[in-house]
Amino acid sequence: MNLPHWQSTALALLGFMAGLALHLRWHPLRRHLSDAWDFVRLRPAWVVWVAAATLLASILGDARAVAYSQVQLGQWREVSLPLTHDAAAHLARLPHVFLHPWPLACLMPVVLAILTIRIWRWPYRYGERRPVLEQKIALLVITIIGFGWLALEGVTLRRMLPEGAESVKLGLRYVFTALAAAGLQVWLVRFVMAWEKPQATEADHDATAALEHTFARWQGVACLAGFNLLWMSWRQWQMSTPQSIGGWLWIELLLVFAALPLAVAATPAHFLHQGAAALRIMMRSAVSLLLLAITALALFILAHYTAAMGQALSADSSIWRVLVLPLSALVLAMLDCWLLLTALLIMLRHGFPRSPSA
């Protein structure tokens, strides 16, 4: 039976989606998937925030997707490997980056200023031990550097900077972007922990309580930001050499340490001990996370292919492009929130034999 290209593609996508629907209906992790979906359904603003951050990052050139033509998308054998790589990279980065941290990182100097003031006023409130004078001074210096970096970013909007100042600006941008990614991820874990096992009767204060717990773990967040800098640098190198094997090793590294933000948020200890705790969590949750990864990879391949096809079909029409881009961002944001929350619930429930301490 000879069908037009668009009909065969539509039938293939419909069959794929029908198979996924049946797969999710009898999925062994359907309880975790259902609980995570309830979380997302009750907080639709989260999906909008993630989609808006994705669009903003794509406009500013930080997260531009590879554009495929209709002819390329019609060649399944040629496009399957790049789409699988993109979906796997998206899946691997998800446990480490909830929202696209740029340009949200511009808020980090303000957050650091609040943290510095609170630590100087209430030194016993944020940490098991009282911060020493050197730590307080280091926080103050980093905060001042942060506002200086914001000034450089502001000057760039009006005129070009000298080469040296531009290099300093880009270096500081990477540092504060990594710090923002770490802080957001630890805050998200604490928020999910408060939702799953509430310690207060009023859920409206969960976000504020999660922020306080994140402040209390500021040293672990700083170490996590250092880890983020490592894989972000590796990612930049891999993007400059896309055919290298480093891309797949980068994905494997992020998957192995997927539980590191959760360990920082749930385990008040030294960062090395938190790294060991993250590996223990991964070993205890390995089977469930593998089952989730198979489902998530299929969903992301479908979402990336559909988004690429929508962009290819609307390439010649600016009106349709304006409609397709936000819709694609919303769908991908919904999948991100749902699958990330599912992974967090799995690691929290399987990774800790007992209830994690606050």
C-alpha cells in the first residue's frame, strides 16, 4: 500500500503513541508516575515556568535545538541516531538542571546577598556548625563579585567590552549559571520532600521552607556547582566536536551521578559523603530508574521528533512558527516536570531505607 509521506508519518506516530499509552497503562512504576502526575497537575504554573525558561534560553542562544528539514526527518535511518543522542542528552541533563539556568542566573547575586546577610545575622541557623570568619568573608566577596558581573552584563547591552573584560564576563556567567542550577535543583528536592512527607499542616509554606533548607546546605550547593562546572565545560567541548565519543561518555557520567543533587538536599554531611550517598541511592534505585529511563527515552524521542517536524513544517511561515515554538516548549516542559518528579520520588522511596531526616 503506497501512502503519501505525511500519511505514513502520521500513522507511524499514532502507532508509537498508542503503544506508549498501553505501556504506561501497565507500567511497573505506574504508582510513581501517577503520584508525579498529580504533583504536576496540581501545579500547572511549574510547567509554564519551565517552558518560559526554555523559550528564553533558546531566544538568547543558550539552548538552540538542531534544525532538521522535512527531507531529513523523512529518512528514519539517518535521523534516528541524532534524535536518540539528543533525547539521551536531554534525559541525562534533566536530574541536574530543572530550569534553564540562563538568564535566571542574573538573580543569583541578589540571592547570595540575602544568604550572606542571614548567615551574618543568624550564624547557627544555616549549618551544623557556626560558619567561621573566613567563610563569611568568602560569601561577602562572592556576592560583591556577583554584582560586578551583573554590571558587566549590563554594559554589554549598550556597547562591546574589551576582549579581557568579555572573557571575565563569560567566565563569571558560567560560574553563576552552575550555581543557579545547583541551587534550583536542591530547592526542588526539598520541595518534593515537603510535599511527599509534610511536616506542617499548611502547604503554602513548603516553597519557603524548601528555600530555608537550601540556604542551610549552602556549602553543599557550592560543591554541587563545582561539579556542574565540570560537566558544563565537558558539554561545551563535546558540542565543538560532535562526532567524538565524549558525547556518550558525558551522558553516562551525568546518569551515574543523577542522585547527587538529591543527596546534597537530603544528606547533611560533607560533599564526599554526599557523593557516596548518591552512589548508594543509585544502586538501590537502579532497576526502577532503568525502567523509567527506557520509557522516558521513548517519550523524549517522540517529543523531539514532533517538535522538529513542527518547526520544519512552519519554517516558511513566521506566524505558524510563533505558534509552534511555545506549544513545543509546553509539551517538553510537561514531560520534564513529570519524568523528573517521578525519578525523584523513586530515589526518595527506594534510596533511603528509612525516612530521610529534614
